[in-house]
Amino acid sequence: MITEIGIVAGEIWHYLEAHPEAPFSDVVAGIQRPRDLALMSLGWLSREGHVIVRQDGRELRMALRR
């Protein structure tokens, strides 16, 4: 499972390189992965300090840390 989380983290990274700031729902749709797996991968990227996540109303928005 940890390998799959890492692979999806990479997919999120590449998505955010192409879309500088995106709602989480768009990221999930763009990478076509299960929401739960995307959340685990986002947590990994957040913990490592690679992404910035902010709450915008009911939506999470994210961007790569530059």
C-alpha cells in the first residue's frame, strides 16, 4: 500500500505542476484515483512540506510549495 500511496503522491505532484493551484476535487478527477488514496497521498506530501493546503469554504485547495 505504501508504494501505491507514493505513486499517487507523484501523480498529484505532476498534476499540481500543470495546475498551479487546484481544488482537491479537481485533483482527484484529474488523476482518476480513489479519493481515500488521494487523501493519503496528499497527507504524505503535506507532511514532507511539498504542498500547501488551505481551506476555502468547504473545499481544500492545494499548490506546490515553491
